[in-house]
Amino acid sequence: MLFSLVVPATARPGAIGQDLYILWPGEVDGEPVPGRPDPEIRRTVEGRGFQVTREGRLPLAARAIYSGRDRPKPEPIAGGAPFVTYTREAGPLGQGSPGSWIRIPWTPRLTDRAWLIELRMRLTGLRRPKQATWLENALWGERHVVTLSFNDVRTRATFPMYLAYRDRVIHLADDPSQLIINFADAEHLKIHEVYPGSSQRRSSETRRATEIVSAYLDPSEGIRPQVLSVQFGYFTGWKAWSPLLFATVFFVLGNLAGPLVTMLVKTVGARLQGRIQFGRGGAPGRRETGTIVPREALARISPGETTHAEVLDLCGPDPEERERLREPGRRTLVYRGRRVVPHRRRRFGWLATVNRWDVEHHEVEIELEGDRVLDVQAQVNRTRLSQPGRA
């Protein structure tokens, strides 16, 4: 963290000499700094009913803003920044997230416009893995989410401390302030999503192969939380080509499996169609093609009396016609038809299973001499099938 204080120009130098406190929503750690833990901040936290889990001191230094040949080196602040990490008592949902209470001792560098105070912390829970299926991990690799926030006091450990000292909160200055996340090894970095959309991505000017994602903090937001969240992942080796490779494999397999799947669907569909009937209880489920002349119509045909026009009215207008060249005036009308009749086994409402199919081939020959019927012949051939499409 790099920060400084902006004070009114009319303020006296010695009137603001007091310590600052940072409320961090999480556990902190860092390089060891000589010095004993501060018992005062421990008593403050325990007085609020919290349990201290860790205490120590964090590295604290003053860093000059201006660069150049005569730029002074960072000045370590003796004793660093004392801190305690604390938690609340475990509730019905288990132990909540910890919080940290950090004291920044007063130093004139806090109000010096040419210096920034640098607080270094090691944060173990800042980055968390993104939940994904094994297929997503195989295609894109493991993804992570890193989130930085400002003014976020919604956890069970931080809100009571904020509530106790809310009248002494130091507000954000009008000077530019921002949340920044540096990503090393930018050549193998894949950033999937950034929130908010107004965040900026750019290459670092001072670090090699480093990409920066930053978001400016808006002072007009007051105590409203402002968040910078990045979803990212690193790829190496063949995983850099995995989206293209998997797309190619699926394309090839799709072209090969397409005909096989089509054949399988047609086969299974034909079997289901031949074994299952759907319809009302009285529906016979018959299938007819061609022209099948009813027996009643054949009974009304009288040789020597029925005319050609009457035959067409009784049997149908589109018969097959044959003539004999050696016997002028004689011709034969042929009617052919096919009927497939299912034999049902069980019925469940409108759904019925089919045991077998009977196929009937109907053929009627009506011989004419001149315009009168000379003779009538009818023939029916029957076969049994397990599937109607095999006839």
C-alpha cells in the first residue's frame, strides 16, 4: 500500500501528530520486523469481544515520489507497523473470515507531498481458484480470481470495528487514487474477465513482461465499496493451443460420427415405430398404399352387364391397363394395393405395443371385352413381419 495524507494548507505542523489505523478485511503477514507486538492494539481488539489469532509488525517505509539521479533511497521506519489479526467466535456456519487491525505510527513523512508511505503485507487469501468443471480446466487450464476492494466492511470481523470508529474515518482525497494489480509473466497470461468495465489494462513501464490492471477510485462514492476483480489464468506448452486442437478434434469426430449417428437414429426410430403404436383404443393403426378394392365393390360387378365407366366408379379411376394385340377389343384393368396391419399385445391408454405386422398384397384383375366386363379375378397374399419397413 502506498498512501499519504492531504491536510489543509492552514493547518499547523504539530496539530495533526497522531497515529493512523488501517482496518484490513483479511489475514496479513509479512517480513519480520524487530520489535515486540503492541499490547495496546491487542487490548483494543479484545475489548470489542474478538479473539486475536496473530500479532506482530509489518515493514513500513517512506518512499520519495520524484525520480532522478538525486532521488533519496526508501527510508525504513523503525518499528514498522504493529498489527493484530483477529476473528469472531464461530457461529452456526463455522468460523468467519478474519480481520486485521494495523497501526501506522505518526511520522512527518505522512504529510510531506514529496513522499509516500509504503506498507508491505503478504496476503494469503487474496487469490482464490475459480470453480470449474474438469472439461473447462482441460480446455482452458486452471483459472483464478483476485479481488481488491476499498471501503468494504461487510464481513463479520470488520463491520463492528468500523461501526465503533465510523466518526473518525478518513475519507478519500481528491487526488488520484487507484487499485492496481500487477501480473508477471505476461507472455503466458490470459485474462478472461475484468470488473468494473472501466478498468484499464496496460504493460508496465518499469517491469519486464508485466501487465497491469488498474481502476481509479472515485472520491464521490463516499463509503460505498469500490472493487477491482480480475479473472485470469496462465497457460504453458500445449495448453496454449488447446482451444484450436479441441475444436479441430470435435470437427473431425463430428464429420465421422455424423453418418453413424444418423444410421443409428434411423435404425432405432424404425424399431420403435414398428413396436409401439400411439392412438385411440379403437384405432387400427393400419397403413395402406396403392388401391385396395373392397369386397362390396367387387360384389357389385356383374360379368356381361357392368360397363367400363361403372368399373371406374366402383374400383377407382387410376387402374393399370393391359391389352392383347392378338385379341382386339379385349383389355384388362389391374388394381394393386398393399395393407400393413399391426397385431397389438399390450395397451396402456393411447399407447400400445405391437407383436407383429401382417402384410396383405391385394391384386384385382378385371377383364373387359369391348365395353363390358368379361371376368373378374381377385388375389390376396399375406406375410408376417417383425418390422413394417422390411416388407
